[in-house]
Amino acid sequence: MLEGVNVALGVTGSIAAVKVVELAHELRRQGAAVRGVLSEGAQGIVHPWAVEFATAHEPITELTGRVEHVELCGRDGWADVLLIAPCTANTVGKIAAAVDDTPVTTTATTALGADVPVVIAPAMHEPMYDHPGVLDAIETVESWGVEFVDPRIEEGKAKIATEEAIVTETARAAADNPLDGDHVVVTSGATSEPIDPIRVLTNRASGKTGRAIARGCHVLGADVTLVHDGDDVPYADVHQVESAAEMLDAVLDAAEGGADALISAAAISDFTVDAAPEKLKSGEERTLPLTPAPKLIDAVREAHPTLPIVGFKAETAGGHEALVSEARRIQDRSDLAFVVANDASVMGDDETRVLFVRNGGYTEFTGSKTALGLQVAQELAAELGSE
């Protein structure tokens, strides 16, 4: 997600600075090179040696005649993006007023003047976050194009955002954003068909791939609607559904709202049942008549004949030839932009292997589901760009 990206990581004097080691590790796990910049307050919370260990670079703890801030974030500097995490109320106010009295604030002023993207993850007590002056400072800095990763409001504190949210926004700030201005709808995970008020008919899909795709589309600049039976995520507007019918309704609503593309990655139930109004008694033999559920991509295609749609096809048997054959069948049936075909044995795993199937042939992808999500987003961007 951050392969080849140079991240200058500014750390200020919030207690959340204790999390910077893991944050730096996660940035590097996603492919970034990281160099730390520490304020004096931050050094009282996290030792520079810990930051050096986490980044593999000696951090900047003071500015000298080497003009380290320009070396990092000047017009010809090393960094592709400046991330300040955590950022205190004090630091936000100083950045808004162009006050340069710490290595972090001076680096921020330099980055803003050099048009280096800046991402800020605030962390402070909630009353400080709600202070009118702090809110004005955030609004001012946002008006300059700085991206803020909203804190988690818990226990009277504006806690620093999750590593996933911070890394995602950093990747988005550093990307070319070929999907900027596009609204992409993504379906993800399993659906569940109620048998009675307690039991459901479902499948083993975890939703990891769909969530990774939604995240990848967000990183490339899209506004993303994620339709799934899961929690809210920081990179998409979530519509929570349970059954195949609810998912279809949510997708049709989103498409009517002006979607530019649909990526149908969910493992949608093929069958539904007539749910019993009360819990079925256990210990009895029972037959459940299964009724075929409507095919989501077919229904969306009928309602929106020109909408670009990406389909997914999972199979449990056969090699590449069988996968490609099934993928082409649904591609032709619903006029899909392309199909991502995979062996269902990878359901729930972090690693995956898929085929991107188009009319002209197919290409193979092997890697993490995070990397696959970004690859699907890039393939979609190429498809929309060629229209």
C-alpha cells in the first residue's frame, strides 16, 4: 500500500506517542521508508532510540546547520508525505499560526510551503479537542489541504486513530488518486438467510477481500460505499445488511445515488428459505426448501445498463481453465468490466491468489489481500480511465 513511499513521521508530546513504535512498524510493513522527527515533549515520552529501532533511521531531535527540515520536506526533500502522529492541540495551533519552535512544527511549515502532502492524527483530552481555538486551528489547516485522521472519542479522550486508519490516510495522501471524484460501491463478506429467529443459512466468507478493496479504492481517491454485514470502517460509508435481499436493495439505492462503479466482492447467498416465525424445535428431522435468491449483478445490470461492474467468482474444483471458463460465463451474462476469479480454499486467509479475467485473456495475482485490494482498485481505475 505504501511501497516506495518515503514518510517523515512527526511525533509530539501526547501520551499517545507510546504507540509510535507500532505505527512505524506498520508503515514499514506496508512498504514505506520512515524517518522520525521528535519534539522535545515527545522525547519525554518515547526515547529516540525506540524510534530509531522502529524506523531503522536515527530520528531528528533538534535542527542544526544541516537544515534537517529542508532535507526532509523541502521542495527537493526526501519525504513524499509528512505524517504527524500523534499531534497535540499545542502543535495544531502552532502549525495554523506558522509558529516554528520545535523540529516538528518547523518541518510542517516547510512541508506546507513546499507542497508536500501533510497528514495529521490528533490526540488529546476531549475538552481540548472541543476548544474553539483548537477547532479553528484544525479548520484553518484543513483549508490548506492537510488531511486529518479523526480521533476516537472514548472515555473523555480524543484518542489517536487506529493504525489502519492512519496508514490508509497516509497512503491516500501519497497516491496519485486516479479515482478522485468517483463513487465506488463495494459489497463484502457473507450474507445470512434467516431460518428462524435464531438460526441462519450462511457461508464461510470473512469479508477480508471486500474490505481490502474498499480500502484500496479509498486510497486511490474514491468516495466508497461499503455494503456488508459488519462494523463501520474509517475509509467508507458503511451500509450494514444481513440478507441477500437487503444487500441488493442497498446496492440499488447506492447506484441510484450516482455510483460510478460497483465491485461485487461479497459471497452472496445463492438460496433463501421461508423463515419460521418461532424457533424450530431441535431433535427433529426437518427439510428446508431452498429458493434461488436473485443474482445481484444481474439485477443491477438490468437497472443500470452502462454501470461498470466488477464481478467475483469462487470455485472449489478445477484449475485455471475451469476458473477462467466460469468467470467468462458470468462476464458475458452480465456484461462485466472484468471478473476476479479465485479458489474458494483461501476464504478467511490473509493471503490469496486470483485471476483477473477479461475478454482478451487473464493475469494472475498472488499476495496479501491488502495488496489485492489495491490491485483491484488500480484495475478499476484503468477501466474507468479508458472509457
